[in-house]
Amino acid sequence: MYYLKTSACFDSAHFLHGYEGKCANIHGHHWVVEVNISGEKLQVGGTKRGMLIDFGDFKQTVKELAESYDHALIYEKNTLKPATLSALKDEGFALIETDFRPTAENFARRIYADLFKKGLPVCKVTVYESPENCAEYGE
């Protein structure tokens, strides 16, 4: 089995609605996303001969996904009052509504699913919300 890994990062804010502790408040992270892919066979012909996939394509796909979350307030649907959302939008803030609680665990699962849908042979996604704390999702 062959394994490749790349990483990308993004900076964003979030909060955990209903959480009892500091993370109930809006706060930011420098999120680091590591993506592992795997496959049993390398390509046998063409310019990608001897490769599982082209690292450039792999890195670009992961980077684009990470950048889609960059410098935004990420919040779970129905956790902000309509007036709050309206005020934030009127101020021009970047907002990303999710259908999941924005935890490292849920980001790992979502990113895994999104990359799988793009055709990558994903086997594991690791999301760091700090250098010491991460969540993994995969096979």
C-alpha cells in the first residue's frame, strides 16, 4: 500500500453553542489540516508514471478546500439570532454556516467527505486546532 500526505491551513473563528466553558465564546484558531491518501497501485503510463497521484494536484485540492474556510466566522446553523446575523452581514464579515457543530472532530469528518467526493482516495484527515490538539477521521 502506498500513502501520501499533504497539509494546508486556515485561520478562522468559531464558537460552540451550548458548551459550558470558554469555547462558548467566539474565538479563533490557526487550523492545520493533514490529509492522507492511499492506494495499492501506481500509475503505469504517461507523465504520472510511478505516482499514486500527482502531488501538485493533491496539494492544490487540499489547499483550495482549506482556503474556503479562511478568515471567516464559522457557525452552526440556527445558533445565532437573525438580528446578529443581519448585523454581521451588514458589516461585511465573512460568515460560513455549517450543518454541524464546528469542532475539530466534525471538521475532520466533513473535510474527509468533501475530498472523497472530489475523487481523492482519502484514508485519514487530521485537523489541528492547536499544535497540541487534533482530531482524526478515517478508515
